[in-house]
Amino acid sequence: MVTSRQYEYGTSPRKLEPVRQKTKQTKNQKRPKQKTNKNVSKMNRLKIFVTLGIIFAVMFTICYRYSLIDQQFKDIQSMKKQYIALQTTNDQIEIGIQSSLDLTNIERYAKDKLGMKKPDASQVKYVEIEKEDKVELNENIVQDKNIFQNFFEEIGKVLD
């Protein structure tokens, strides 16, 4: 198969591109200045710079906040470790207190350290105490008054 640009198969004709002729400028001719393009270019650069600055500031703020969050998390973890250590110490102290309050330990301490011994039957004396039951009645209950009447009477006593 021969490929040639001169002939194309099919019914539609090939589109021709316009031929551009190069024009030479002489030294006397000046090119038109593109001040507007330079101003636009400077504005675009300024917009890009400002946008990048804002993006950098936002990213810096986000990183700073994450570092603060991380620091707070580390503080919480250290406080939890301290709490667990204090809780184990507290449990050990409670066990020590309970063991010191045990009657066998108290008896052993009294015999060994303080030199005490159990009393003989001749040393024990029993004392009889008269038992009297006393009952005091609340005046408000006996008078069959409701709460509101008692409340207003108390306010009246305070105001007088």
C-alpha cells in the first residue's frame, strides 16, 4: 500500500491549512509594547504568591494544632500512668491498714511490744448499767399541721 498525501481515499476532501508567510521586520520598525501583558503577568504572579502564602499559613496552623493535640494526648497518657501508679500504691496501703487492724496482729503487738497479757478471772469486774429508753416527739408531727402551715409559721417567727 502506497501512502501519499496527494490522494486520500474517501469522498471528503482534505482540509488545507492556510500558508503563513513570514514577514521580516526591519530595524526601523518597532514592535508594539505589551505593557498590558506585563501588568497582567505581574498581577498573576502576585495572586499566586498571595495564594501560596495563604495556603502555607493554613497548613502551618493545621500542623501547629496537630502538635498541640499530640502534646495534650501525651500529657493525658502520662497522667493515666501516674493515676495507675497512685492507685496501686493506694491499694497496697489499704491492704497494709487492713492487715494492721486484724485482731491477731493487734494481740501479737500488745503481747510482744507492749508486754501486755490477758486478764485473769479475778481482774475482771462486771458493771451493770441501768437502761432507760427515752423518746422525744417532734412538735410539728404531734400538732397535725401540714408542711405549708409549718413553713409559714417558721417564716412568721423569723420576721418577728
